[in-house]
Amino acid sequence: MMNRRTFLSLTGLSFSALWSGCASLIRAASRRKPNILFVFADQWRAQATGYAGDTNARTPALDALEKQSINFTNTVSGCPVCSPYRASLLTGQFPLTHGVFLNDVPLGNKAVSIAQACKSAGYETAYLGKWHLEGNGRTNYIPPHHRQGFDYWQALECTHDYNHSFYYSGNDPIRHTWPEYDAIAQTKSACRYIREHKQNPFVLFLSWGPPHAPYLTAPEEYRRQFKPEDIVLRPNVPESESAAARRDLAGYYAHIAVLDDCIKIILETIDNAGIENDTIFVFTSDHGDMLHSRGMMKKQRPYEESACVPFLLRYPVVHGRRGRRIDMPMNTPDIMPTLLGLAKIPIPKTVEGQDFSGIIRNEQKASNEASLLSCPSPFGQWERRFGGREYRGIRTRRYTYTRDLNGPWLLYDNQNDPYQQNNLINKPEYADLQKNLDSILHRKLQETNDDFLPGSEYIKKWGWTVDENGTVPYWMKNKNESNS
């Protein structure tokens, strides 16, 4: 005969089990599609964070985020310059497919963009900050049909005047001015968007201009924190450039400190809105910056400082709250399919990159052996008189290997030579390694239909107009400033 205690015990267990099952069903039924919040800086190299070991960088927010995120430690900007990266980011295609292998040329509408794919899945779409895909001058209005599916709009083609920065809002052709250092103002605007749209799934891209040059224009309170004499230089900075390097790097790290505070504000906004578990959050950059390493500046080059970028992805419901480092190479075209895969949104057939969401979910091995590096047509700060050259290369977990039009050019063991000071190309003892890397590069070129022609051939194919330095003369396209 069942006594009262046994009855209550069994009843409690049954009710507990029943409630647990019902709660799981309710959570499953109510779980919505995840937001995608993609934050990226301009010219922030992978090495310039505290979690990456840079003693100059003050990035407490990012250091904390890294402990909660998937960190793809070998992420590269496959064509390390502004417009090509952005076109590949939004389309999941390689530069010679979408045609944006130079700055200041327009991205067409043949591919399905990430915003368009998300809209088809019921998402609201938003873009704030630097666009750099219109190709019609850097201050002109960008009409809605050129925005690749982004509806909410506070953007400008391109500016690096961070303290007097313009933008266009919605479909208003009148230019507006951000009221302060633009990354701070854009961050505040992004936070307002998050609070106002937290009820429905959204995809929001926030594109900052810093820490791109000019380096000495961060707010004074941040510049005071970094003194040139305290900067520790990378060993590959020539002594002849040490003074200039310390000056520029002090300003660079000041910009970075501002952005780290902005990251903190965004993450707090997500948490306060109660959508942390419903949000795929990404922090990365469009490319790096040589900043006097090897005596060079800016980007386009295949070296670590130019081509490697930070990439942190936080999505707690998939990977938990503990961070994990993945050393498998990842490239720019892989970002779109990976985000769509995580959100369980169909990946458009026009995408060429790989979906690594299975790796993030621990359902797939990290098997990608290399990412393709390319500079189809050097221009601007890396035109031929400054050593610019067409190249194709690969970045593996350990090695960087590149060819130019004349043959093998660079081979670095990034594990034993992290500052790339010992070129191993054509050394007999590395012949087998070079042959293997060359075969991987050849396969990558075949997969992407890249014939590795002189840059002039691609310029002719796409009909781009360039000056004697290979640069698109964007300054000729800017209209009179009367619409400010």
C-alpha cells in the first residue's frame, strides 16, 4: 500500500519531469532566429590586441570577449584592401568573381548578398558607418538600390576625418554630421538600433573607420594614454623608422582603445536587452596595416601585418560560454556562409566561400588546409614604384607562400619566424615543402577560376578606369559640397 510520503515523492518527481519537458518544448518553440551583429574596424591588424600578446594594446573588453568566443586565430583578408574585402564579405565571393579587386569601384547586384539572404528569412537589416562599395566618389549619396539589401541606413562611402565625419540617413539625400568622433557616435546609434529592434531578428553591420590613418586624431583623453617612447616595436621595424613608427603606433593604439570601449558598450547593450543568447556577435577587421614593419605602410601586401585580422565570434547557445581557439585558416568569402549556416539560413548558390558553422558547433573537423591570398592589381600606396606587384599565395596554419608573375616569391615559417624575417624561397632544404605549398596554391587557383594574369587584363575585362598609379581616381567623382 502506498503511503503519503511515497505518493508525494512520486507525484513531485512526475510533475518535475513533466514541467521540465514542457519547459524544453516552450523554449524550443519560442527560440527565434538569432540576430547577427557584425562589427568591423578598418585596418586593425591581428597582432594588435592584448589577447594576441601585444603589450602596447589596451583592449580589456576584447580580451574578456575572447574568453567567451570562438577565435579563428588564422583569419586572413584574402585581398587585403578596403573595397575588395567588403565586396567579398557581403557576397561570399572572391574578388575576381565580383570584380571589386580595387578600391573605389562599384559592387554589382549579380550575387545574393548576406542582407538579401537574411531578408528572405524574415530579418530586419541595418548598416552603419563606412560603406566603400558605391564607386561614385567618397562623399556622394548612395541610393537604396545600391545598398545590397540593407534597409536601415546611416552610412557614407568613405572618410577618415573621424572628428568631422558625414553620413546619409535613410533615403534623405541631405548629408548629416556625426556629433563627435564618429566611431563613438556610430556605436551609440547602433545601440539605439539594438534596443529598438530587439523584438525581431535583425542583421546589423557596424563599420568603423579607425584605426586607419590618420593615426593622431583619436580623442585627446585616449591619446594621452599612449606615449611614443613607451611603444615596443616589432623586431621587423627598421631602426631608421623607429621614431616615426613609435609616433604612428601611439596614435594607432589610441584609436584601438576607443574602439575597445565601444565594444564594451555594445556588449553591455546586448546583455541589458536580454538578447545575448539570441545574438551571433562578430568582431573583426577588413585588413591589417604594416605600420613600418619591413619599412612599409598600409595594406595590400601578403605579410602578416597586412593580411591577418582578428576574428572573434560569440554565440553562447552553440559553443557555450567558454572560448575556444581554432587555428584553421579562414578567409573573407567564408564569413557569409558561416554566419548563414549558424543562423540556419539557406546559403545562396552565388556564394563561393566555405561554411564553417559545423566546426563552430563541434560537428565537423577543422579540415581547411589553406586560405588564398591575392593582389590582382596593385595600386595606390603599393603601386609598382613602391614595390607593388601582382601575387597569389596561400596562408596555412604555419606557412605563408606566394608567387608573383615571375615565379615563387615568398616562403615563411610563421611558427618559427613570426616576424617573417627569413625568406625560405628556393632554398634546397625546403624544396619539398615549397613544392607541396605550390600544389595547394595551384589547386586553390583552379577552384576559384583564377588564371593569374597581369592586373591590366582584369582592369580591361571589368572596364575600370585607373590613373598612372593603377588607382581609380575617386576624387574626380565627388560632387560639389553644397549638399552638406
